Amino acid sequence: MIKRYAKRRSSTVMVMLFSLLLLLLDSAFSARSPPQLPHQFQAEVHVLSHLTDPRQEYPPSMGRMKVQYDFDQQLARAEMLEGYNAGKTFLRRYDQKQEFMVKSGEFRKCERAYLGDAMPVPEIPFAQEFVAMESVRGKVCEHWVHAHDNVRVHVYSDVSTNGTNMIKAHAGVPIRLTEENVIDGQPTMLQTFDFHNVHIGPQNVSSFAIPDGYERSDCARNVGGFPYIHAFHYYLRF
């Protein structure tokens, strides 16, 4: 009788432990992590100003740029396709402490400058709160939000990229950020950043040569350097 009771108790404990293990595994794999900015990627970035009339030519309401970015190798490149700096390519070689701006077209030129600053870390510096699952450009996304002062920022991460950004398990790659100003509870949309055709992974160093056949000696010196390129608000800039 005692042996039968001990055996039954042992079986019950094993079932309970197994159930607990399944619960822990399910919790681990279903846990949501807020989106993290990738450290190595290329994408086409669209920047839309909601405060600018799209019917007017200047200032432009839309900017487009092709970005190649590699924080691990300290490299960044932005080819401006549309908007204020259209026709210019900005090259940041933090690894070599130098930067270049190449303008193509009729008035082509190349400028260089010393780059003494450290490469900014790509990160969202605020705690994010999950809102809901939503569709963005036909992609299933997690909608996250964070706020500071009178600003509210919405970030949308593509769930199909969860665990692929090599930064944090289960964290998706963000494909949209919308910033809005909130006064007396009334939101006003400011700007939206969209990532298109995102490819995660290390970048080829050869892609960061000075474009258009220029050599360093061909480029005029720019003492002041060039302003930051904001690829995903100021959270990802170079």
C-alpha cells in the first residue's frame, strides 16, 4: 500500500514538473520584446514630414535615401535619392575618422572632413509599451509606443523578422516610426520614418569607397564637417 502511494505521488510530481516546464517554455517563446534597431543592415529609408504641404516644391515633404549601415565595422553610407539633399552621397568612415560628401550631376564635387566623434549607438532610449498587432504596408507588425515630455513615438516592428536582428532574441526589426506632438491631449503628427527592402547582415567594406571614382586627394577639405543623417529619428543617426 505504501509503495503504491509513493509511486502514485511520484507520478503526480513528474506530471506537475512536466506541465510547469511546458508552461515556462511557452512563456519564453511567446514573450514579446520591444523592437531593437539593427546594427548591420541596408534599406531604403523614406522620411515624411506631416507639417509640410506636399503640393509645394520647397521645402520637400518627402525624403528618400538608400542606407548602408554597419555599426560593428563603424561604417555608414547614405545616398540621397529624393528631398533636400537629392543627388548627394554621404559617407561616414568612423573606422578611419574621416567623412565625405559627393555631389553628382552637372555641378559634381567631392568634399572631405575629419570625423573625430564616436559613432552614435543605434538604440531607442525609452521604455516601450506594447499596444496591439497591426498591419503596416501589408506586413503583420507589433505596435509599440513610448512617450517623453510632450512627444509620443509609435514604432512598428515586422513580426516576420523576430529574432533576426541579432541584437535581442524575439525582438523584431522596426520598419516604421511615427512621431507626434501631444498638447492638451491632442496629437499632431510630426514625421514618419519608413524602412523598405530591409536586409539584415554585415556590410561589405568595398561598398564604402568614395563614389564616382574620386580619390581622397581629389576632395576639397571641409573644415566644419557635415550634419548628422537621421535614418530612424535621432535613434539611428550617423
